[in-house]
Amino acid sequence: MPEPTQQPSVSIIMPVFNAEHTLDVALASATTQSLPSIEIVCVDDGSTDASREILDRWAARDARIHILAQANSGVSASRNLALDRVQGEFVLFLDSDDWIEEHTAELLLARARTHGSDIVTYGGVCFPGAGWPQRYLDTRDFEYDDTRAALLGEVGAYPLVNKLVKRSLVEDHQLRFDTALALGEDHAFWFCAFPHARKVSFVADKLYHYRWNETGSAVQRVGSQNSRVWSHLEMVRAVCEYWRAQEFFSGYEPQFLAWLAELLFRDATMLPRSERELFAMALGVEMQRSGLSAHLSAADADTQYTVHAMLQASGIVAKLRLEAQNGGLASLGSMLRRRLGR
């Protein structure tokens, strides 16, 4: 039986909910890591299948596995519970329906220590078939001192679980996953974490195997397309609030707008006409509150076109200008609440 190390170099966090069909593969990939100084913290999120029995069986033969349990509270609460307990110098996230190559922890730890990086993003492969996440798993080898530029400009920075993060960064800035978000909690977490990092590394090696097009994939448990775009907008609001408070926007507004446009545009155009104006108003309010509206002219042409297209619904651009002149954000917010019936 592998024995726990006194001070693990890497803590692997694995939320588990009704994963009986995939959990063995995930745990096998974690326990066979070439780096011996690891701990594996699994959180049983109120599973009703055989997941807990599988966890107990693995923990009985590998003392590095620690099992935490809670009533079903979601993936964010599960990761937060684990973050409160882990002891490793670095933290690595692994979902219970995915798996990692055996040298993942060792390679990423070496990269982080060699370059003094607080975050290391690495490549991966979608399986059993290709999906849209593959674009963001095709990372390249690169180092960044400008960590906001890395987040907003590097394709591989798209917030998935394929990241190693220094635990002191998480604790020093009290970073946790936002349990109020129905979708995009990983986006929000990494958008809060990256700007605090001193340096980030990108690794081209494809080490993470991301399950796609199978029941149980976290992304595929999302509801309707309409609810998705509203959930994404709520996530954008949470990120903007944090960036305002931390004064992260300065000099990065055009790049932030480009990210916002890419994230929201496709789903926003699919909203029924009855919701498009409400969405445009809500987006406009957030852009003004965050000071992003004043920087739209500095964004690239595609971003300007995309944002204007989202805001044009039922003359929202004109309304934004009028409200800004006559009543400011308070009046505009009141108008939005009236339209939403709140």
C-alpha cells in the first residue's frame, strides 16, 4: 500500500457525484502518478450510486486517498471543501469522468519550480470524440510574466480543469469557486486567479483526457441554450465585480471585451425575441458599471461589431446613451428591474 507523504508536493482534487462508471479509471490515473509525493482528496457529493463504495475500496489500498463527504451541493462546493483540507504545495484538479497521464503531476511540478510559475496550463485530448473544448486543449510551450495578457490572449488559458496552481496563491487571495454560479464557475475562478499570479506557464504536452459526448460530462449537464447564455452573463457579472474591486481592468479593457464577445455572442443571437432586449439591457448595464463601454472603440473591429450587435436589440444602444445622460446607472438599473419584473 502506498503510504502518504508528510508534506505532499501536489494535491489532486476530485469531486465525485454518481460516477460509478468512470471513477475507477480516474482514480487509477491519479494513484499511478510517477510523482510519489501526492495526496488525492475526493469529495463524495451525495452520490446515490456505487461511487462511495468504489472510493472506500481504493482508499483501503492507497493511504494517499482521503475521502470527504457532503450532501449534494454541486461541483463548486465540492472543490471548495477539498481546498479547505489539502496540504500540497500545488493543487491539481481532476474530474471523476476524466483521466490524466501518469507523469502529469511530475512534469507540471518541475515546470512550475523551474520557471517560478504560480499556474501551469497544459494540453489535453477530448475523448471518445472531438468536441469544441479541443481547441482550448491545444496549448503551446510558453511563459508569461504578464498574467492578464496570458489569460485574455492565450487560447490555452480557456478555463477548463487542465491547470496546476500554487496553493499559497489560492490561500493568500482567499480564492474559492463561486457556488452561486449555475455555469462557468471554472471561468470565474481562473479569471480571479490569473491576475494574482506572478508568472504562468503553458505546456504543450497533452496530459489531460477530457470526456466529451458522454453522459456525465459536466458541460453537458447544462440546461437549455437560453438558460446557458443567462448563466454566462451572470458569470461575467461576477468576474467584472471582482476585477473592479481589484482594479484589474486598467489597460486590459479591449482584450476583456473580446473575451466577453466570444463567450456570449452565439448564444445571445439564439435567444427568442422576447428576451433579446432584456439581455441587451443587462449586458449594457454591466458594461457601463465596469467602465468597459468607454473602451469599446479601442477594441478590434470584430469585437466592436459583435458587442454592438448584442446591444442593438430594440434600440438598446440609444437607450443606454439616453439613460447615461439623464439618470446614469441607477435609473438604467431601475428600468431593467422593471422589465424583468423584479
